[in-house]
Amino acid sequence: SIAKGDGQYAKLLANLAKVDVLILDDWGLMKLNAENRRDLLEVLEDRHGRRSTIATSQLPMDQWHDVIGDATLADAILDRLVHNAYKINLRGESMRKTQSKLTDTATSE
């Protein structure tokens, strides 16, 4: 939104298209609005088949369509993000939880 407001949007898109690996961390925490959907599609379209994009999420992939919203744009976004992707599903305790147990110095008596 800021880049659009100050006229830097095209430059931002060009820079995102050039990044070797773009990471979408904690993908799907909030539903996308119409502007978010269009922006994400534009970013992924510029990168598709040229650069790597990594999405991390605690939301199962079968729910991503709902988070994106608009069915047509969701299909287009997921086509670029998910198809031909390597998918790694992790199981077990959160690494943050496991690591906190290792560093917990409190004792209970």
C-alpha cells in the first residue's frame, strides 16, 4: 500500500521478481482482501518459472483456497504457488516448544 501511494509499486514488483528466493512465512494467518489477492498474483506471476518461492504455513494446504478468497484469483495464485512445488508436511511438536524445553532453567519444587 505504501509503495502504491508513493509511486514505488512498479519498482517494488521489479525487485521482488529479482530476489532468488522469496519466503512467504506464516502463510495463511489472515484472509486476503481484494488488493492483497491482486498484488500476490502479480508477484507470483512475475516469479513463476524464473525464481524460487517458499511458503511456510501451519494451515493445511487444502484450506489455502479459502484464505485467498475469490475463487478465480485463488485458482490462479495456487496454480503458480503449489503446482510443480515440493511439499514437505511436518509432524510432531513445534520446534519452538522443543527448544524452549532445552533452555528452560526454571525448576519446580
